[in-house]
Amino acid sequence: MNLRRLHHRLLAVMGLAAVVAFLSGAGLETPIILLTAVLLLIALFWQPSARTHEKLEWLFRIAAVLLTVRAIYYMVALPDDVVLPMVDVLLVLVASEALRPEEITAQTRLYSLSFALLIAASAYRAGVAFGLAFVVFLVTGTITLMIGHLLRQAAKHRMPEPVLERGFLIRVGLLSCVMLFMSALLFVAFPRVTRQWMGRGVPVTSSIIGFSDRVSLSEHGSRLYPNPEVVLRVEFPDVRPSDRSLYWRGRSYEVFDGVAWSRTGRLYRREPLSTFYAARWPKPAIEQRIYAAPIDVNVVFALSPVLELRRGSPAFRFDQTPSGDFFYTGSPAPTYGAVSLGEQPADADLRAFPAVYTPGDSVFLQLPRLSGRVYRLTDSLIAGHEQRIDQVRAVEDYLRTQFRYTLDLPATAAETGLEHFLFERRAGHCEYFSTAMVVLLRSAGIPARNVNGFLGGQWNEFGNFLTVTQNQAHSWVEVYFPRWGWVRFDPTPAATGDTAAAQNNWFGPFRFLVDGLEHRWNKWVLEYDLQKQVDVFRRTASAITPEPSARTSSEPAGARSWWIWAAAAFIVLFVIRALLSRTTDTVAALETRTYLNLRKAYRRAGYDPQPSLPPLAFVNRLEHMHAPGLTHARSVVLLYLERRFGNGDAAVETIRAEAELALRQLRARKRRQVV
Amino acid sequence: MSTSAAPAAWRVRAARAWRTLKELLRPPRRLSFTRAGGLLTGAIVAMGFAALNTGNNLLYLVLGALLGLIMVSGWLSEQSLRRNQVQRRVPRAATAGEPLRITYEVSNHKRRLPTLSLELREKRFEEAAYLQAAWPGKTGIARATLVLQKRGVYALSRILVSTSFPFGLFIKERDVDLPGYLVVWPRTDRAVRRPRVGGERARQLGESTAVAGGVGRGEYRGLRSFRPGDDPRDVHWRSTARLGQPVVREYERESNHSLWVCLDLRAAPDERAEEAVELASSICARAINEGQRVGLATNEVVIDAGAGAGQLERILDSLARARFRPEAPVLALPADGAQCVLVTASRTATADYADVFVAGET
């Protein structure tokens, strides 16, 4: 492949890397990005002729002008997200530059355009694909820039295209590791303190305003096809609890209209405080460190009840609603810590207190219009149970044992109703179960509410954290017990084999790997902040200077930091080598230097006042002035001339020896003069 | 006398010390930005601000990569510049106003890395030579073509070796001290009238030379085979046809009629002085091309009369080095005045010469 074609292809790869980087952040928000990706792929293997290019150029120009007008319109008329319209213009330009014939050397534009795309990608919360695309961009970019420069220089000096060895190109490509290293170094070391000198801060997301009232049932947990999108990644600093008991509580709903759940704005009674639960519920508390992915609701998910919520970043702010749900603002993807109680009160404890409901608000007893058979069913279920807990368990058991869990949705709209589920179909997904249980309990006068969130998760051995995906979306029930507060019940039977298998297929290990990478990317790149920076520095410092307590350990303190010394020695050696090689840097040939030194010595002695004198004239002059060391100086000059201009093969050592003799005589004369 | 000499010596010493100091403080490399490099630096500063302002970690990544790019650029350009042995090849002489080519041979003494994209130029000239590549252990060749308008001996001291490799962002330059010189002969194509030497007879000879090629070259001696460089007018066609190979007539040199061109250097080194040199060189060149024996005398050097291309080179070499100064020794007549032509920048002593050419008056 000739260099020009290689350059063109590498440019296309650079463009593709930038497109992938952008895709990893903004996704398919702008469809033009797919078109650009296709055009870049075409540019990898095909280049238009000058004629075709002329026609294409027209198309691109029209598209660019139209998109620019649109971008300006967005900027002026709609103070909305102006990044995407501008990126559209950028994408069209990238495609048009990539599809140029080979002859045109002005390809520098494509460097800057694809770079601009990469920068635009950083405006989004780009995923781990950004990192990979970034590496590809750097490696190809380094080689492309170098080849492009050589091609442009060759064209400028009217020279043929240079020929480069493959090994050299690979070595230059490897040099991009230096860039990656620098990138990492600066990334880690640059102080994350001063920010927001100008402009606006982190925008407050608007989801909070439209949040409180009504959320459709189908929006949460009703995605019945497998969706492995990661929602939460949870680290347990202390102890890892069993997966089954992990109910990641999100939000609760009070009002059921027969079809959908919603929230009421009329709650005045606050949720029992965390101190309330802390005083009554069993210990121990579980600490969680949660890295949430951005989803369309700003809900803080955590094990319930939450005793304490800790902010993971300064921008992160949270608030609690009267119904006990937590919401956050100020951070596109929140990172937070939570301390929750992992276990619920035992049934015996719940039974020990009489079930007298005094919430003072009938909202937790609200019911839609129901037919008589629902009430009859409730009566038959709770008959014979005096205690609230026993009634609740009876309903829960009924649903768990007599019903079947399925991801299949009802066939027609008429079959989606709750009563159809209870009396005809007797199968459904978790929302049906939780809704049914709440409705049955309320029809018996027991205050209950529907709760959404996630259940369980998959432990990632690769990164020692728990991954919670959309697949784990779940719905369950909370029942109020006067002394204990809201207690969780789950009427949904366990998933049958096929549903479970869908989550544990052969693809699993790879997904864990990717998920582990993604988690590290989020934790150490996107969420890297002052706190982590200080942490990194502290750890590095402690590795270098062994603490006094470390000396008591079995290995000596010196051995622990031996690699520090090795690194220091390496650096010192490198510097010495660099200095040495600097002194031995051969600028002129040895014979030339010998000759020049000789002339310098004679000039200092006053025998050679005219530096521009040619070598032979210099010898004549020495002769004329009866200079000391004349014979040796003459042979130096003759040997030098012969070697340099006459292909002579006189040994350099001979020339140096002669020069040495000449200089010795010159010095001897000088001494005599002084005496 | 001594009081006025002391500060002068002091000043000379100070100037020398200053030069030495400057030489010592000369940076080993000089760095300048190209347009792209300037833009990149601007972009880095802007991105630094953006990263600080937004706290966007991805911007820090990109910023670090850009700084890494500069580091890689610096290292690669350094590799291109170091461990090269530069040799200069200059023509034996060049003529003022005509293109001359300086050849640089760059031997790469590095073990693995190539020397790529070097620009070499003399410190005193603008024209650069471009070396595309010198692979490890190999020698690459670069040529610069330049036109020097003034005759003289140009001392070459330093070669500036620069490169914008690898990315065209910065231009890194280093010096290679390599003394040398370049002799530029005066131009010989100046329109000048024929010198009047040796009285009437010489003039006839001169005039008849234009008519018959043979006259002015001495007596006819015989025939010999053609050698490259012979005047085609001397070909003896009849013998050529008979022998089947070109044959030319040979003449004896006319030793009596040497032309002596005397250039008076006692003048200020100005435009007219240069014109005088060109007059002298043009006269000599024409006379030698016509086969005459020509000698040159200046206030410092005397070149004995001779003929042929070698003689012309000697004369032109000497003329290239001629230095005009009012205090030069008086010009002495090298031979019989009837054979001497005086070329001078200012009309001064004109006696004894057969003809006088004054710069600016011909």
C-alpha cells in the first residue's frame, strides 16, 4: 500500500474512532451519526474520482448550509441543547472531508474536525467505549499526523512520496503509549479543586418538577423482554449480604385507579424517621456504596429502610418526600453511600403488637371501583386470622402459591385488568402480584402501598461489586405496622426456569467483564474527583514512605519500596545516558574536528588570523611564518583533505596523532616565549 | 598614541569576550511554532481552562493526550536531529548571477531510528535543502540551489539544520559548525569593447580576428584529431572526410601578443569597483576564449600570462578575491605597457597603458 492511501485510510479510522466516542456518549440522538459512520467506512475502501467528488461536494455543501441554518435557529430561537445541531454540521463536514480524492493533500481539516467530534463526545457522559475509541484515536492519530506531515513536506519540496518501513510505523504507533501515559498522569495529578470560575454550574435536571404526581405503572418494571442495561453498581465496603434479600427500594405509590398507580400530593404525614427504624428494627446495618447509571428518573435507590445517606460528590443533593422516597439533583449520574437495615422484624415481633391502624389518612386504604368477588376473595383469605401479620401472610401465600409468574403479557386490552388476573388468568408479572396484594389488603382495611425498585443483582467477581440491571426491576408491597412502620412483603412467586436462564446465558462472563470495565471507567474516570485524587496521592505516598507501624510486619520496610529505588535508579541511568550520548553526538566527522581544533590552536597562537583561509593556504601561511609543528600540521591538513575530499583511507588515528605532535610543538614554543 | 590604542584594545577584547559568551550561551536547540503548532497550543490552553471550569474528567484525558503529543513530537524531532554527520559539498567555484548548488550529505549514525524530513541551510543564505530520509547507517543527500549576485569568497561557518518532523507543529533547529568557503567568480558576460593593445597592428589583428577564426592564434602547425572542447571552426573538413573521424587544425601560440589586464584596486569598495572587476573578467574571458594569452595584475597579485580554461579559472579566482581599498599598494606595470590594459574604478594614473577602461564610462 502506498503511503498516501495508508494516510487516507488511517484518517478514516480516526474519524470512525471519533464517531464511536461520540456514540458512546450521546447514543443515537442524532441519526446523521450513522450516515457519517457509513460514509467513513466507505472512505476506508473507496475514494471518489475528482469528478464524482465534485458532485458529492455539492450535496455536502447543501447539507452543511441547511444544518448550519438549523443550528443557528436552535441557538437563537430555542435556548435548548445546541450541541447536537452543531454536531450535525460537524458530522457532515467530517464525512465530506473523508470522501475526497487522494490527490488533495489538504487533509489537515479532517484532523481537527474529528478531534472536535471527540471533544463534543466528552460533553456527554461517555461510556467505556469512549476510552477504547480514545486509544484508537491516539494510536492512529500519531501515525496519521506523521505520515501526513511527510507527504505534505514531499509535495512542498517537489519530491517523490517517501518510503517508510513498516517497523518504523509500528514504532511510531507505539509512541502513542507515551501520550496515553501522559494523559493518565495528567488526569490523575491535575488538581481537581478550582472549577466553575465562569459560566453556569451543573444544570439542575428538570425531572424533579414533574416527578411527584403520577407515574404510569407500565413505565417501571414492565419491560418484559430482557434488558441488561446496568442501573446500579453497588460495592459493599464491610460485608456482602446474600443476593436474595436485596430489595433496592426506589419509589412508592399510594393511589391506584384500576389501571395505573400514582402518587398523591396530599400526604402530610411524614415517613417515620430513620431514628424510628434504627431504634426498633434488627441490626446490623449494611453499608453500600452505589454508582447509579443515569436513568430517566432521579430516584435514589438503596436498601430500605435507609438510616443514612452520604453524598458521593459535592454536586449531588438529595431530598426525601413525605412517603419516604429519596430523590437527587445536581448530578447526571449519582454516586452515593447509604447505610440501611438489612433485615426486617420477625413475624413473631410483628404479631406481638395489636394491629390498630392510625395513619390519619385514608390514602393508604384508597381503592378503585371493585366488583364484589374481590371482597369475597379477601374475606375467604383472611378468615380465621386475627393478627394483621397473619392476614398479610395469608394473602401473600395465596398469591405466591396459587399464581404463576410469567413475562408474557395479556393478549388483549380487556385481559389487562386486575380482576382478570385474579380470577381468570392467574398469571402475570410482578406488578400484577404487588397490585393484587395491595388491593386485597386494602379491601380488608389494612394500609398498604405499592413499591418499585430492583431485586437482587449479579455479583461481579471481576470487580467485586454487585451489578443491578433493568432485568432486575421489581415491584413489591409495603404494609404498615403501627410499632414497626412500613414492612416489606413480596407476593411474586419465583421465576420459572426459562426466565432465570435468560439472565445466565453463555454470554454472561463476557458481560461481566465489560460491566467490570464500565464500572471502573465510571468510578475512576468519570467520577474521579478531589476526594479520589487525595486518596490516590495518599496511597502513593504511603507506598513510598513506609509507615512506622509497617516496620513491625515481617518483611523489612526497605523491601516494600524497593521498586521506588529501582525506578529512581532507572531515571538516573537514563539521564546519565542521555547526557553522555549528548557529548558523543557526532556532528562533524572526527577528521574534520581534528583539523578544526588544530586551526583553532594555531589561531590562538597568532599564526592563523584569517579563519576563512582554505586549508592549503593555511599550510602555506604556517610555512611562511615558520610556525612550530609545521611538518605535522601539514600532514594533518593533507590527510584531512585526502580523507574528506579524495576518498583517501588514511586512518583517523594517524591524523589525530599528527595533530597531537603539531600541538605539542606549538605548546613547547609558547612556553619558551613565556619564559 | 598609546592612550588612544588602549581603549581600542580593551574594546576588542570586550567584543571577543561578548562573542565567546554568546557562543557559550547559544541554546543547543531553537524552537519555533508553525501555524498548526500555534493553534494546537492555543487549543491546549483553552482546553485546560475548559477542563478546570467544568471539571469534566474526559477533558483532562484529552488535555493530557495533547500534552503527550507535544512530548512525542519533541522526542521524535530530537531523534531526527541528533547523531547525524553533515558534510557539505560546494562546487569549486560558481559565477555571480548564475545558479549554484550546494549538496549536503547527511549520514545517520543512529542504530535504529531514521533521520526524516530535515531542512539544511547555510546561516548566511536563505535557500534550504530538504532531506527526505536518511535511514540508520545510511547517508541521505539534500541539495540547495541558490543564486549569488556578488562575486567574492563567501565564508561558510554554520549549517542550520531544522525539522518540523513529526507532526509539523514545531520547528526545531540546531547548529552544525562546519567551516568552509564558497568562491563566486565575477560574471564574464558584460558587454565591453575590445581592448586596443600594441598600437595599430593590434587593432588590425583584433579586427581581422572577427573575420577569420585562424588569425590571432599564431602560425599554422599541423592537423590533429578532434578533442572535446575544440572550436568547431577549426575542423579541417577535407581531412575529416578522408579519415572518417574529425580532424582539426592546430596553431602555434602567439607568445608575443600577450594581453595584460591590470586592475587597480585603489578605490572604495563600491558599485563602480564591482563594475571594474566585471569589466576585467569579461575582457579576460573573451580574450582567452579567442585563444589569446592573458595575464592579470592587481595591486596585490600578478598572474603570469597564459592561455586556456585553467588560466581563466586562475584569473577569475583571483578576481573573486580582489579587495578594493584606497590604501592598497600602487599598481606596477607587469610587462611592456603596450600589452597592458588598465581597468579602474576611478580615472587616476592612465599613462603607460595601451588602453584604459574606466568603470561607469564604457
